[in-house]
Amino acid sequence: MASSNALKKVVVIGAGVVGLTTAVKIQEKGGYNVTIIAETFPGDPKTIKYTSLWAGAHHVSHAANDAKQMAIDRETFDVMWELSAPGGPAEHCFLRVSQTDYLLDGRDECLDWMPDFKKLPEDSLVHGATAGSSFTTVNIDTPVYLPYLLARFLSRGGTIVRGSVQHISQVVEGGSNLFRHGRADPEPVDAVIVCPGLGARTLGGVEDKDVYPVRGQVAIVRAPWIRSGRTLSHLEQGLWTYVIPRRSGDVILGGTKQDNDWYPAARPETTTDIIERCLALFPEIVPPAIRSEREGTVEDVRALIVEEGCGFRPQRKGGIRLDVEWIPGREGQAKVPMVFNYGHGGGGYQSSWGSASIALELLEKALATASES
Ligand SMILES: Cc1cc2nc3c(=O)[nH]c(=O)nc-3n(C[C@H](O)[C@H](O)[C@H](O)COP(=O)(O)OP(=O)(O)OC[C@H]3O[C@@H](n4cnc5c(N)ncnc54)[C@H](O)[C@@H]3O)c2cc1C
Ligand SMILES: *[C@@H]1O[C@H](CO)[C@@H](O)[C@H](O)[C@H]1NC(C)=O
């Protein structure tokens, strides 16, 4: 066995779904000692600065004609399908569901690779829809899946450190101990993996102004009788209505898509609007006992609300950033590669494993160059 000082020291910034998945991917490749530094971890109280706990989340790729993004999403689906298998290692984090997708503007979704994919006949579409399909997918129970990823990382010897990084140079010079004890690590950092989500706008050494928030408001209701998902999207108007049941019996009702809207709390009138849209799309969210006597109302659904809130999707002009830059190392030492993996917008779960694979490839190539020079 290689001695531990033969391991390359990698620091991942960020513990959202992207940082955690990337850390696990690198660690399980072998040859690395991985530390995650983040301000917020799974299990902390929900905050607007941590998008991953606000997601639905389902796997319904919107890559459409973008071949690179489609490959990322498909690889992720394959991993999640295996994780969610009955008796599989993370079955408890997922619900496999029959998903129905209605489109109001007829764009071709390119989802025919999903299990059980069928185009819907026109006479079975909801009012106003011009196309629709059904298929099987996975819904991710985000408050269960994030701790699963963290536990998987920790159980294999990963280290976590809470800290707020102002500039990547702090990590490169001081290592993770700087954030734990205020003192530098004796061993230099071989690479930094940058997964700060929306934090990429402000994190020193990145300051990527192409990253911006797309606000999404949701209501979480208790409705364990709902066991299938439904979405109605109108791409041009940026309108998007969805019902995403989780394994726990909670159901996410959404949503909204508001570019550069930084309002960090639920707006009551938006909640009402979301309920109205979801009720029209999926009347069965009203408790069966009420529906057997009369038509359901907005108030019937409102009574089921467990939580309201919103998250900021870390959108990026040009899509996910996956590339490498070099930053000066400690005094007298070589430059250190920074591998960027952020800007997942509305698809951080469904692209998590595929983008982590690319980040790992970039890391290995960069370290190979570093050892040649
Ligand atoms: C309402 C809603 C519904 C969604 N539905 C889906 C869905 O169905 N399917 C899907 O795939 N995606 C969905 N998404 C998108 C998904 O939630 C995001 O793409 C994903 O969570 C982004 O993850 P992330 O790890 O990049 O960012 P975050 O989860 O925001 O994590 C960022 C991490 O970086 C840390 N950090 C940032 N800056 C610093 C710093 N300077 N120093 C230290 N730490 C720092 C933070 O503390 C945190 O740990 C949805 C989003 C919303 C809001
Ligand atoms: C990884 O590095 C940390 C120091 O940052 C050390 O405490 C730990 O033992 C190392 N783990 C392995 C597996 O070498």
C-alpha cells in the first residue's frame, strides 16, 4: 500500500451536491487525500446560500441539443439509476417514478433514452400543451441524499473543515488547517477543486460575473399518496409548473424561474399562484377523502404545506464551467491547478456525476503536466 504522504492533497471548496459528488469521485479514484472546505454543510439549517437543499429534485434533462451537456446528464442518470435500485446502496435517497412531461411550446426534449419513454397522443395532453411524453425517472430526496454523500466521503477517510474562503490563494498557501486552526498546513496543496455554486460570483480568484441567480420558489406539502411526477413547461415565458414527490411522502410544488431576482424568502402571492397551477396540473394532490366528496380547492392544498421557501439556481452564461487555471503556489513552489466545476443552474443534481467525472479527468491531466515540468 502506498504511504499516506504519497497521496496527492486535494482541497474541494463547496459542499453542495456538486462539491460533495466531486469530492467522492476524486477520493474513490484512489491516490488522493481529499478535504472539503465549505461555509455550509448538509444538515445545517437551510440557508439561501446553499441551493442544494432547496431543489426538487428530479432527473429530467433539459440538455436538448447540447451534446456535451447530454452526455453529462446521461452519465449521471446511469449512476443514480444504480444507486436507486431496489436493495441498492442508496435506495433510501430516491423514488423511482413515472414522470409525465407536458410542453406548451412544442420543443423537442430529446428524452427518448429514458426508461419506458413514450410520446403522448395529442388527445391525452392537458389543455394548451402541444406535446408531451412519459417515462420513468428518479426523484432525489435532497435532505436524505446530501447526508448520504457526506457520510460516504467521511467513511472513506475524507476530511471536512468549515470555513469561508475569501480568495483561493488562502487555500493554496495555508491549506485546510488555516481554516481549522488559523495556521498553515505543513504539506502543500496539490490542487484546488472549485465548486462554490453561486459563490463563484464573489469568491476571490474566480469572481465570475457570468454566474447569476435564477430564483426558484417552492412549497413543500405532505402528500404521501402522490407517487408520480408531472411537469408543464413553457420555455419562452420561463414558466414551469411541477409536482415532484419524494420517497419520504413530502411533495415539492413549484415553480418559478426569475433571473437576477435576489429576494431570499417566499412571497405569499407566489405560493398561491404555484398552488393554483399545480392543482390544475395534478388535481390529485388534494387529499383523496376530500376529492371523493367535492372538487379540491387552493385552501385544501395550502393546508398540507410543511414549508415554503426559495433557492437561487447558480446559472452561468455559457453553461457549466469545467476547466483549469493555474495559481501561484507557496513561495518557492510550483503553480497549483484550480479545477472549476460550477454554474449548474437548474440541473445540479441531474448533472452531478457526469460533471464530477470531467473534473476528475481535468485534475489528472493537470497533475500529470505538473509532474513533468
Ligand atoms: C427550486 C429549485 C428546484 C430545483 N430542482 C432541481 C431538479 O429538479 N433537478 C436538478 O438537477 N437540480 C435542481 N435544482 C438545481 C440545483 O439545486 C442546483 O443546481 C445545485 O444545488 C447547485 O449545487 P452547488 O453544489 O453548485 O451549489 P450549492 O448547493 O449552493 O453549494 C455551494 C457550496 O459552496 C460553499 N461556498 C460558496 N462560496 C464559498 C466560499 N467563499 N467559502 C467557502 N464555501 C463556499 C457553500 O457553503 C456550499 O457548501 C433546483 C434548484 C432550485 C432552486
Ligand atoms: C489526509 O491529510 C490529513 C491532513 O490534512 C491527515 O490528517 C490524514 O491522516 C490524511 N489521510 C490519509 C488517508 O492519508
